[in-house]
Amino acid sequence: MKLTHHLARSRSSRSSRFSRIGRPRRPRRSGTEAGITTAEYAVGTAAGAGFAGLLYTLLTGAFGDQLLERMFKHVMTLLGIG
């Protein structure tokens, strides 16, 4: 009788730690961590907007004109046109 109880208990503890396919289950997030994903998106969006502003500033000035001209000439040379 004790052996059957021990086997049943070990199965139930295993099923709580592992999924049906045998992988360890991920720990559940608490309610306080729910906003972390939103904060990460906000930081990523702000960084992307800052990078876009920097590129716009660089490419609309004299540096951008020179860069685009060099790239265009290089591509034309590679194609054998220029």
C-alpha cells in the first residue's frame, strides 16, 4: 500500500515540474512583471526613433550627398556602365 502511494506521489510531482513532452515547465510570471514587455517595446521604439533621426540628419546634409554619390558611382562601375 505504501509503495502505490509513493509512486502516485512521484508521478504527480513530476507532472507539475515537466510538461507532457518531458521539457521543464517555465516558471509563471507574477502579476508585477506584466508590464516589462511593454517597457521593452517602449525603449526599443525610442531607440529606433533616435537612430532614424540621426540617419535623417546625416543623409540630408553634405555627408549624405557625398555618400549617395559614391555609392551610385560604385554600383555603376560594378555594372560596367560608369
